[in-house]
Amino acid sequence: MLESIKKIFSGNEEEMPVNSSSKPDISRAKSAELYEKSKTFFPGGVNSPVRAFKSVYGTPLFIQKGDGCFIWDADGNQFIDFCASWGPLILGHNNSKIREKVIDVMQNGMSFGAPTALENELAELIIKHNKYVEKIRFTSSGTEAVMSAIRLARGYTKRDKIIKFEGCYHGHSDSLLVKAGSGLVTFGETSSAGVPKSFAEETIVIALHDKAAITQAFQQFKDQIAAVIIEGIPANNGLLIQDQDYIEFLRAACTENGALLIFDEVITGFRVGLEGAAAYYGIKPDILTYGKIIGGGLPVGMYGSSAEIMGHISPDGGVYQAGTLSGNPVAMAAGIATLTELTKSGFYKDLNAKTLEFAESIQRFATARNYKFKVFSVGSIFWFAFTEAEKIQTAEAIDASSMEKFKIMHRELLNRGIYLGPSGYEVGFVSAAHTKVELEKAKRAIFDALDLVFKK
């Protein structure tokens, strides 16, 4: 995602072209007013760059409320939402069971900076339903979880270097805000101002789906690599589903060379299934990181491993990590309510089947019209790509020029009451709250939008 970050967040706002669709452009007057005011408070008017709508048409929408699979903006426009707060709202917006659990817990206070029984309850739910972790540590975000996992890997192996992959995003910590240089195996180059070159030089960045590069990296930096980190299923820069044999190769290479394999499952954890991408591939990573869903939409992260590796975390071991809001009772309550629903029989079978039918219906429509368009999906995650390729497995394989088509599609879908994340590099999510009625309405809107995109 590192290159796409700059593509998404740079440049000037573009005026929407004259609308040639059958639907008038939605009103954004109140959102636009709020955006102008927000620019006096925040850099770019936002608190996370993608929200600035730099890669799509118009000003950002300021969201006022959400319920089920719907959101409403400040102008009163209603949308069927496939962003789901970037994934965690697997039960939909304002789920009554989550809301009631959170309100109940809040009656006793919202933060203590001390242990609560709620931490035990959520940890037990996670560990009981995930054979890949024995002990865990809660954090306040996915970025923090990944940062801590990297530190743990370095402390455990007593090595400094890590391998990451171009196109995988692991949060905004310094050692991971790097991109590939030139060559098969390179030290990372900083992709953000403020990241010291020395930090980036401890990170080796290579292309996904390239076994030769992994082999060369371990040969070139023998006994120096602490860990290989990969998104369980890369989903921050398109949906780059890796082949089974490649993930098995990574596992074997790490084992052979004494490095740890880290799966960043901040998106895929409890979204693809209870055991995430690890179970999808049947591969046991050494360390896993989670976020989003395990807090029911509230700020939370988590990393976990074997009891032996986690024994190196302070206060048991010498790898320091702490956080006043780690295990926050309100976030724990939301996570408990969410995971209780996810562990019910048939939950993932129904959700994943619903998503697959949605994706396949759209693909059939596009194929029948010979549109250069593919829908990639896994579990309840999907991604729209303007391509003829049957597989896209590397960041380099994404056609940057195709994002112009996404911009048109995004505008047309907003005009038809469908909300996708404001970047063609981002994936979409189906929730348990999306019914057949809403999914059918969304499909019809997508069909209309595709017809307009390919007429231009």
C-alpha cells in the first residue's frame, strides 16, 4: 500500500465533471461546509488521510449516523455501506447487542488503567476459538499491535532486520513506512517524511509472490533477519490473494533460517473466519496481529503467539510494551459482544456465501458485457478491479490508470445510494446486516454504474 498512499493522498481536489448519469449528483452542501471548517483545525481537514477524498470526485462526506447496513451523511443522504468503518463492523452499524453491552459496562466507568475481568473474558473468547495463539496482549490499535510484534520478533531472535512486501501495509510505524528500492532485494526507502533513513535500512522490501527474492534475501542477510511480515491475505492495496504454495514456502523459509513468520491479520482476523488467514492457508505463523473486529468497531489491537514467545514480553521478559488504554473496558465489552455473535454456528458460512453470491453476480454481469472488470473476493471481503487479469497478486500488477474508472464508478454509486471506501485500492466488506434486498439494490446500482463507466 505504500505507493498507493501517495497516489491516494496527494494532489489537489478535482471538481466533479458535468454529470452525464441518469442520477443527479447528491447534495454535499453541509458536508462541504463542515469540510471547509475542518481544514482550519486539521491537516487536510481530516484525521486520517484517505478520508480527504483525494482520489475520488468531490468533497468528503461527513457521516452523521449509521444503522444496520446503512449510513447517513450530514446532508441527509442515505447509503448502503460497504466500507464498514474499514472492516470491523461485521455485524453492521449500531448493532443492538454491542450497544447494550457497551452501555451496561459504561455505567461502571470507562477507563481505569488497571486490569478488569472483561480483558479475561475477551481473551478467553479469542484463544478458545483460535488454535494459533496461546497468549495475547491487547493494544489500542492495529498499528500498535504490529509495531509491538516486530519488537517482540527482534527481541526473541536477537536480530534486527525484517522482510516486508511491497503492497502490504502494516500501519504507520517508522520501520514499516518504507517502500522498495530498485533491484530484486533492497533495503527499504522511506515513504514518509520524518522517517530516518537508518530505520528504513533495517527493513528489506521485496515484491510479493517472488520465491527467488525471499531466497536471495536470506542468503544476502544470513542470520540477520528477525522476521518476515505479510498481511495474512494482502487487502490494503487491492485484494492480492496469494497462492497456497507461496505461503507454505514463506513458512518453510522462515523455519529453515531461524526467522519468525508474522501474519498481520488486522483486516482478515475474524473477518475471513474465526482463525483468519492462518486457517485459510492452514499455516501456523509465529506471531499474529489483530485489530478492528475484536473491538467491535472501537479502538483496539492485539498480538499473540505461543506461550514461549510471549514469555519474552514485559513483565515476564525483556521486551517492553505498555499502554494506558490497552484492554480498555469499553472496547473489551464491544469485542465480547461481537465475538459472541461470530462464534455462533453457521455465522461465517452464511456471511461468506452471501458475499460470494454478490461478487459472482456482479462478475457475471461484467463478463456478459465484455467489460474489463474483475471482482476478487475472499470470505466477506471483495475488491473491484478494472482489469482482464484472472489474478492480481502483486502491487505492481495493479494498473494505476484504471483508478480513473474507479473515480467515475465511485461518484455514480454515491448518486445511487451506495458507499464504497474513497479509493480504488481499498477493499469492500459485506456485513451480517446486509440483507438480500439491500444486496440486490446494490448490485443493480453497480450494474448501472459499470454501464456508465464503460460508455465514457
